[in-house]
Amino acid sequence: MADTVAVRTEESREAGGVAYFAYEERPRLLEGVRAYGLIVAMWVRSTMAYRASFVMTTLGNLAVTAFDFVAILLMFTHVDALGGYTLPEIALLYGVSATAFGLTDLLLGSMDRLGRRVRDGTLDTLLVRPVPVLAQVAADRFALRRMGRIVQGLVVLGYALLTLDIAWTPLKALMLPLMVVSGAAIFGAVFVGGAAFQFVAQDASEVQSSFTYGGTTLLQYPPTIFAKDLVRGVTFVVPLAFVSWLPALYVLDREYPLDLPQWVAFLPPVVAAGCWAMAGLGWRAGLRAYRSTGS
């Protein structure tokens, strides 16, 4: 039976005006999505109250993230290829990973604050509300300015698609949205899994960032420039390679690392589902083990 959340509603009887309470059961997932949307809407309204500040911070975020690709452009002023990959090919890897990570960072970027809440005890205020804690933590301090990263990734991806000479097929065309959506889901599972680890470590936001922000930086470069052990790690341990490397190599008609078969390019949705299952188990275990600060 699916988890449900009891939602209290207050109504007034016509006779005597006596207030009474009714409890309505809703599926926990739907209630979490609804609560997430309401919290996000609140933060968006707060952001839009200062539109000039929002525009400046968004442009600043866009400029800061753009420096990553500027560094790649500077490399190609001295070389014609990097690890056997041309600039447009690397731009495809960069654009996919940056866009996928940007979506996750926009929707779940506040998860790294969980360790702070565990340390100072403010997580307790979320536990007493009849709303899934994950939805509250994910939507907390929703920052619309993070859209700058998504815009920058889409611009680089557009440049790659315009300059690359790809023999397009229906499967290759389908692979592009599949990479972005599945990649965002995989990054999202890493965000949630990292947050679950903070229930134990309490100060592990930097460890989480090494797999999230560090992971997207890793994926912006071709796998041929990294050691095979590292490539194995991001393929079989923390499967970030399924975000962009493996499906993008199918689009580019490139050889796969580690002698992997070609059909692995179609596994990102399966890998994303598996990652979310593991992250969900970790989150539930961490939340059940939480015992407040003791203060």
C-alpha cells in the first residue's frame, strides 16, 4: 500500500458555527510534489520582489559558469584536439553535462544545506510538519538565479549541434533529450544520496560537492584523457558516465571506453531509476536514524 499523508482541513458547521477537523489521505509522492511547488512559488515571489537584483545575480551566475568553457576555448588556441576530440565534440559533452547538472542544481541545489540543519537542530522544525521532509529540504531557499547555468549549457550545446557534422538518425535525435533528462535524474540521485550521508557525517557538503560539481566538471572533458581506473569508477561505482559520456559517444560514432558494448548508450533511464532507488533507501535510513542535536 502506498505511503499516505494525512492533511488536516478545518471547516465550520452551519449550525452553531462549531469548527471541526477532517483528515484527508493523499499519496505521499503527490503531497511532496505539491508541497515542493508551493515552497518554490513562495521563494520565486520573494525573488521577483527585487527584479533588478535577480537579473544581476542571474547574469553573474551565467558569467561565472561561462569561464569553464572559456578555459576550454583557451586550450584550443594551442592545440587542435584534446584526447583525440575536436572543440565541437567537447562542446557537445560540455553542453549536455552542464545543462543536465543545471536542471538538477536548480531543482535540488539546496540539498547540500542539510548538514547545517542537522548540526544546528533546525531540521526538527521540518519533521513536525505534515509534509515530506525531502520536499521541504529540496525546495528550501530555491534560487531562480541558477537558471544562468542552464542557459549557458544550452548555448554551448547549440553551438556544438550547429558545428558538428553528425549523420542524424531518429535514435540519435532521441538521444539528446534522453541525455539531458536522464543525466539530470542521475545528478539528482547523487544530490539526495549525498544529503542522506550528511545525516551521519553532519559536515559532508564538500564531499557531496566533489561528486556533483566535481562530477559535472569531469564530464565536460573526453574520457580518453583520464586514467582507466577513474573511468571505471564513474561507470560502475558512481555512474556519472551515463550522464553524457556513453550516450554522447553513440551520437558522435566514437569508440566506447573499457571496451563496453554500444547498447550501454541506451541505459541512462535504467541507471537513473536504479540510482534513485538507492538514494531513496539511503534517505529513509538516514531520516530514521536522525536523533536531533540533543540540545
